Amino acid sequence: MSPIESGSSALRDDARWAARFRYVPLSMLGVAAAIAFSTGPATGYTEPGWRLIAQLVTLTTTAAVIGWWTIADPAPAEAGRRGRLYYLLRGALALMLTLLNPLFCIFAWVGYDAHDYFRGRAATAGIGLTAVTMAIGQSGGLPWHSTTQVALFAFLVALNFTIAAGLGHYMAHIERTNHQRAATIGELEELNTALERAMAENAALHETVVAQARAAGVSDERQRLAREIHDTVAQSLAGVLAQLQAADSEPDSVAVRRRVGRAAELARDGLTEARRSVMGLVPAPLTEGSLATAVTSLVTVWGADHPARADIAVTGDARELHPEIEATVLRVAQESLANVAKHAAAGRVGVTLTYDDTEVILDVRDDGVGFDPTASPPATSFGLRGMRQRTERLAGALELETYPGGGTAVSVRLPAMRAGAA
């Protein structure tokens, strides 16, 4: 059972006991009346006749007052002025019954519930009145016939008051504790409700995040495949087409065979890269050597296939980097060279691969025709956008410097994450 359920159960038990206690005064009055009247002939407290009649009238009045209160308002602690009036009236009737017959002090005991109707000194006064009533009955009633009886009365008043006051303070403490516990349980229930609401909101948020992550993953995978196809299959097909077109204009069969052989080689490379792209693997050149070797080989082969002069320089401490960093550098180099071949009409291309302490930098510069970087690219243009997406995905930066007639410079900076880094 949880603390909240345990506390709620305890409060329900308290409420049941409080409901039962409502009938204690009436029950004690009946017990006291039965004892007082049954022993009356022996004790003489039912004679003369007027004493018996007075007891019966007072008893009936007391029963009526208690019955009215029990039925009309069963919550004395919240009754206010009516509750205090009821307590004083009941106490006065109990004193009157005890004066008429000392055995009615059995009923007067219920007056020790003063803390239910009063606070502070008023509650103490109510307990004192009850202690006096009890002592009168316990000492034999009035009038006193000896000094010993007076002394006994005084002692009994002190004893009853001490015991009742101690019990009263203890009951008041219990009541305060119950109120505090009820308030705490109420706060815990509100907190539990708020927690359940928050958990429900978190569950809904989690479902939303999962759905968004799934959609983002699908979109990211689509973009990856688009970039890979553009950087591999599309470029290989473009190379095959260029070689076949060049073969068509060659004057001798040897040159034609060389062009056709190169076209077949490009087709095989494109097929291999397409398979690797679909499987999400690193580019083939990086599986056979380092990034510096792959970029150097790329520039060398590109220079052999195109009329422009291509130079490659590697600076810094060449080292193995994270596979995604190396793949991005290689793909950007491929795309940059492809753009030079298609658009630049350049006579010279320079590629620099720089290993810095914290970055790896790729620079591709040509002396071609350049272009207006502020102009909107064609809808089918994917190269520059794909390079930028690749770079920004790895927290890198791509810079482009160009203007019509001034050549083009592409610079990519990526964090030099070591191989094996998360």
C-alpha cells in the first residue's frame, strides 16, 4: 500500500471513530442513570421524592440536549458558538445531576472533551469544571460532613484535573497531527494527480518525438542517398558519356578503344559506388588507403581525363580521421572537380588538403569562368547544395568565392575527429 493510500485509510478510520464517539455521551448518561437508580434505595440518593423527581427531570433534559446535538450537528469541533453553548449546558446539567446523586459523576466524565469546543484557557476552564464535578461525586457528594472529606475533594479535583489536562493536551496534539496529515495527504494527492498528468503529457510528447525522429530519419536517409547517387552514379555516368562522345571523334581505333575502356572502367566504378551507397558504406577509395591517398588519386585520374592541369598538395600531419569526415572530404572533392569539368572551362585546378590540429581543410581553386553566386541555381542543380548539406551535417563550414570571369574557390572546413570517435 502506498503512503497516500495508507494515510487516506487512516483518515477514514479516524472519521469512523469520530462518528462512533458521537453516541458516547448519551450511552454514558444511560449507564449512569441505571447505576444511580438501581442503587438509590441503598444509598438513599433517590429520597425524598422531590430528589428523585429532580433527577428524572434533569436526566430527561440532559438526554434531550444530547440527543438534539447528536442528531443536529455531529461535528462539534466545527460548531463554533453553538458547540460552546452545548458544552456549557451539558456540563451544567452534569453538575446538577451529580449534586442530586453523586453516582452521576460517571456521566460527567464526558466533559473532558473540552478541547473539541474551546481553545486555550477556555478549554482548561472546561476541564476544571469537569474535574470539580467528578471530584464531588467521587468524594461522596454534598454536603461535606468532615474535614477529611473536604481534603479528599481537593485532592480528587487536583488529580482529575492533572490527568484530564494531560490527556486533553495529548488529544489536541493528536487532532493537530491528524489535520496536518490530512493536509499533507491532500497535497500529495494533488501532486500525484499532477504527476500522472505530466506522465501522460510526457508519453504523448515521447510519441511525437519518436514520430518526428522517424520522419527525420527517413528524410535524412533520402538526402544521403540523393547525395551519394549524385556524387557517384551521376558523375560516373557523366564520365562514361564524355568518354563515349570523345571516342566518337577520335581518328584512330587505338584511341577509340582507350576511350571505350575508360568508359567501361567508369561504369564499373559507378556500379560499385552505387552498391556501397545503398548499403551506407564508405567510398571504395577510402577502404583501400588513406584520405590523402584517395584525394591524390582522384586529382591525378581527373587530370588525366580532362585537358585542365590538376595539382594536388597535402600539408600538415596526415592521419586517420572519422570515416564520415573522410567520406565527406572525398565527396566534396569529387563534386568540386565535376563542377570544374562541367562549368568552369578552366586551364588549371589546384587542390589542397590540409591537416590542422583541430580541423581538416579542403580547398579547390580553378581559373575558369566563374559565376554569379547570388543568382538562383537551376531547380535541377544539386551539387553545391549537396556539398553544403554534407558539411553542415558534420558541424563544418563551406565557403564559396567566385565572380564572373574570376574563377572559383571552394573551401570546406570540418572538425578533425579521430577515427573511433562517437
